[in-house]
Amino acid sequence: MAATNNKSAFQPDSDAHISYEDQQKINAFARCHAKFEDLKDEVQVKENDLKTLEDACDEIALFDDDQEIPYLFGEVFIYQNLETTLKCLEEAKERLSNEITNLKTKSEEIKDQMSDLKLYLYGKFGNQINLESDE
């Protein structure tokens, strides 16, 4: 009798027909989700880099005007005066800020695509499909 109860407790998923179009949408969602996570990680890295540049600007502001400052350019250090170094750091901060803005815009576009796909897939499969992150 106990063996019968265990068998009846197991409920296989109902036979949900997944068409080729549905599978394509599921795959598109998976690709969007992976890209979204990659962009989120990239934004985090660039924001950390921006914070480092801001900290460097704060530290360099304490230097004497006539002091030569080593500035990493490619794989070598070049020595510059305070004004030139601050200018280079400000340009780098602006570049990073623009890159962060572009990445966030791309993230929002992908998030919108994912929302559209979620709406369709949840409408079709209900609770038989899980598209939520484990976060």
C-alpha cells in the first residue's frame, strides 16, 4: 500500500505541447538573460573602475604642482605634471561614464525584450515554466 502512495504522489508534468516557435522563444529568452547578466557584470566592473579613477583624482589633488606623476599608458608609465595627469584622468572618467550609460541602455533594451518573452511564455505555459532568476 505504501508503494502505491509513492507512485500516486509522483505527478508528471502534463503534456504541454512545445511548438518550434515556442522553443525559439524560450531559447531567445535564455540568450537575452545570459546577455543581461553579462552586461550587469560589465557595468559593475566599469563602476568599480570609475570609483578607482575618482579616488586617484582625489589623491593626486594633494600632490605639489611641480611634482612628476607616473601615469600608466598601455604597458609603460609616463611621467606627467599634475595638470596633465588630472586632465587625462578626467577624460578617462568621462569615457567610462559614457560606456556605463551605453551598457545600462542596452541592459534596459534587453530587459524589455525579456519582459515581452516572459509575457508570452507565461501566458502559454503558466506555472509549467520558470523564467525567474534564482537571486
